[in-house]
Amino acid sequence: MRKPGNIAPAKGKLGVLTPGMGAVSTTFMAGVELVRKGKALPVGSLTQMGTIRLGKRTEGRTPKIHDFAPLADLNDIVFGGWDIFPDTAHEAATHAGVLDARHLDLVQPFLKNIKPMKAAFDQNYVKKLSGTHVKKAKNKFDLAGQLRDDIREFKKKNKVARTVMVWCASTEIFLKQESTHATLKDFERAMKENHESIAPSMLYAYAAIQEGVPFANGAPNLTAELPALVELAKEKNVPICGKDFKTGQTLMKTILAPGFKARMLGVHGWFSTNILGNRDGEVLDDPGSFKTKEESKLGALEYIFQSKLYPELYGDLYHKVRINYYPPRGDNKEGWDNIDIFGWLGYPMQIKVDFLCRDSILAAPIVLDLVLFLDLAQRAGMRGIQEWLSFYFKSPMCAPELYPEHDLFIQSMKLKNTLRWMMGEDLITHLGSEYYD
């Protein structure tokens, strides 16, 4: 990746477009407005709450990240999006049931003014959902063209200087890469032929990149990592990243597993099950969509533990993931983990984790950070896959010759070192040998 020269200033409005205006996106929108009004804190947002150490520990330089890097101001953000239902953001947020009335009432006029555009949707890819607020076209290429028109109209109407798109819609069925995804020519021909290998999320990613809009994929769908779209992103100088927001159970795995590995503790088995009752839970009740999510959730431990390097400790690891749709729970997901570990001389131990989390509350600050960091990346001239944003994803995108890094602490170090590199500061290695000479 080319080192940034001068980073363009964050002048003017920043548009944020979310395919999907359900629980995650409306919680994000409402939260940003509440923070702007001074009615809440942006807890969970690294860009708003986090600090970054610069130089030696003795220098005492630890600014807030938003004071160090030239990020866009929250007051400059303008929201828009698409959904298969015509509900305003306020109606969608009320239906999602994530935020209390005390918060929604404070932002009611603001959310009521955010109305979704008609979505590019095909029920063949999300079996459990159906909606009437959808686009019609003779083929998928024309659908993508309509999305490009939407992006241009949003920019013009809201007078935004820059725009970022974050996929906040439901998980699509499991797809594998095919020849139709190899080159831009193959991909566009497949769109025109309505090929089944081209899912709606790919149309949004294609439209965004063609319009010069950075794209992040918050679901585990096969989307922006397609070779055709990666090459297009490089050609158009557009940053892309994904995939699948790292929120509940996998967040805990990427915290705990590096600790076990650092201490060389073995793991025989890791059984994970979830109950959730939001739209995401309903969608994942379909085996096709669950397969996509399962692949994403299973990958983290495999890469963190590196069983081929440590066969005695992790070679026989049994890892099982289950997701159960349970409507009474709503957005308040519960994740149970039973972890069978072993220590000195092979003696067994167990760890139990019961994480009663709020899925969209954990996801909303991720959306905000991705918006601000992708905008920064584009102003810095960075393009293609942004591996430094792996910190936010269950299935991080990376160069094809690399394995993805899942260790949360390595991801955090990579993110902050990238910011230091962008701003011309020394990278932090934590060596510190000069203090003991």
C-alpha cells in the first residue's frame, strides 16, 4: 500500500448510506444524533472515545484519536439508505425495539425525516424476508444502475462532499466464488444475464465502487472480496473492507482465544450457542443464511490457534456453533460458550461464558468507526482492501496470499500503527530495550 502524502481535509458534509435500515442502522443513526445533541456518550466507538500513544512512554503523548487523525466531524454526517420496507427510520427503530422511548423521543423528528429508498432485493438470497418496497428492473445490471442513480441523487439532494456505504442488511445465503466473479467483464456479463451467482449485496458494492464510494460489508455475505470488485476498487481508488461485524460471541472468542494461546493452554472443545429474536435471528433461521454465518463464526479460532503449528494443543479441537431464533428475546442476544481447556500435564479445566448482549448496541459504534476511517482512508489516497480495519470484523478481508488476522489485540495494534504511519509518527513495537541499557 502506498504511504499517504498529504491527507485531504474533511471539508463539507459526509454522506452515509446503509443498505438495510433496520435495527443496526437506525440504532447507529439515532445514536449519532443523540451524541451530537449532547444527550449520550459514544461508548464503544474507538474514533470518539479511544486514545493513541505517540512516541515513548516517557513523552506522555496520548491524544484522543479524533484529535490526532483528521476525521470527519459528527456534525457533518448526513444519513440515507435503502430498505425493503417503506418505514421511516423512526418507525423502523421503534419496531426494532433496541432503544428506549426516552432516547427515541429525543430524536423523533430527526429520524422521521430519514426515509428509505427502494431496495434491490431478491428473496432467493434471503428466504425469510419479503417486502414491497423493492426496485424492478429487466436484469441485475440495470438494478445496479438504479442504485448508482440513487447514490448520485442522494449526493446532489444533500449537497454532500463525500459518501461512505456500509452494508447493514440481512445475511444472504451461502455462495462460493465462481468464474463469474473473476474479472469485471465476467461480473458485468453475469449481471446482465441475471446469473444466480450475483447476489443483491454485490450490486450495492459494485454501485458504490463505481461511484467512488468506500464500501464496508457488515454481514458475512460473499460481496466485496470478489476479485472483480477488488480490482475495480483499486482502479477507482476506493477503499473497501469487511466482513461481518464483530459484536457478541465472536468478539469474546477473539479476546479469550489469544489469551489461551499466549499461555500455551490447550483446548479440546468450544461449544457455542446463541438465542436471538430480531430480524437477524429470523433470517438466520433459514439453513442457507445460517451456513453463511456459521462459516464466518467458525473461522476465528482456526486462524488464532494455528493447529498445524500447535497440534498437541489444538489439533483435536472440536468447535461447534449454533444459532436459535427465539422471538421473545428481540435484539437482546444471549450467547453461551462451554470451553474445555487443559493445562500442565494435560489436566482438564472448563470455562463457561454467558454473554447477555445487545447486538445492535455493539454494532452501532462499529458502523460509525468504519464510516470515519474509510472516509479518512480515501482522503489519504488509500485504495482496495483495508486490512487495518480487521479489528471490526469476524471474517477480515486480506490479500489473497495472506491468512486473515483474527487476534483482537494484534488487530488493534495494526489499526493504531496504521494511523501512526498515516500521520508520520513512529510505529510502536513495545520493545523498550533502551530503558534498560
